[in-house]
Amino acid sequence: MKKKWYDYLWIGELLYWALGLCNILFAWLGMLFFTIPLLVALIGGNKAYCNRYCGRGQLLGLLGKKLSRNAPPPKFLRSRWFRYGFLAFFMVMFGLMLRGTYMVFAGAPLRQAVTLLWVFKLPWHWAKVDIVAPWMAQFAFGFYGVMMTSTVLGLLTMVLFRPRSWCVYCPMGTMTQGICMLKQKKEDGGCGGESRENCGAAEDSGQ
């Protein structure tokens, strides 16, 4: 099958990490990965971004061809309570990151570290951040940590289970699924004439 332009969006995922390593301020570009899926779900009423345009999902799929055990993810990972519970936890940690950004805005010192898995602080003192306001730099450090944490979780579940098992419980996927279901709940299959996959990708086996 001939590949389409969006089949190469995994390159954008790699580029994001490379740019962030060069200058942490490029972490702000990650906001695109937050806003675009929500806009697609709000406007289109489906999970087209998750199913077709997600560069991280594509990258996990490619890496998983060689590195994945290709085992079905456990049932609890696909359960609604876990997915929405993880989304709630993720949003709390995101809120704490925003709180740290506000504290720097209010006069607290800048903390040049990227927090991995919400626990491990990685020193990042080579970053040149004096060209922007301290709070903007603090947001970049915090957001890069959020993106790095979710990527590490994605890689771990890729190795342990099927390549795209992260997609089963991805917070953005859970949010877009919720939006889709609210918008299209009165339509056939809850997907407005689209295939069930468009609204229920978070319930699949993470292939």
C-alpha cells in the first residue's frame, strides 16, 4: 500500500526530542500535541488524530516491530476505571507543573531540571533560557518532563505488550474519546456514521 504524507509524522516526534535537547524552549512545541487532538475531536467528532496522525503512536508501532513482545495488554489497562483514573492523575500532575510555573512567574527562582516519571529530577543546566522570561523557561522544563514521562511509559508498555499499548490508556486518547462519545452518542454506534474505531480506539488491544 502506498504511504501517505501522514504516515511520516513519526519524524516530527523524533524532531521534537532533538530540538528539546538542543534548547529546552522548544518544549513549547509540544502544546501542539495537546491542542490538535482536542480540536480534531471537537470539530470532527472522532478520534482521527489518534488513529491516523499521532506521531508518537506511529513511532511506537515502528519500534515495536523489533522490540515488542507483542503480548495483549492486561485487561485492567483497558478498563474504564484505569483509563479515567490515569487521566485524572495525569491532570493533577499537569496542574502541579502549572503551579510551579506560576510560582516562578510570581518571583520564585527558576529550577533548571526536567522531572522524569514525576519523581526523578534530571539536571538540565546547559539550557540557554535567558532569552525568555523565567516563567516561560520553567514551563518548558516542566512540559518537557511531562512529555518525556509519557514517552517512557509508552516505550515500557510497547516492550512489555503490543507496540501501541500506550494508546490504550493515553490521557489524550481518553479525553478525545470522551469528547467523541459526547458529540456523537445519538448517532449509529456513537461515532456519527464513522467506524466504531473512531470513538473506541482506547478500548482496543493496543496493536
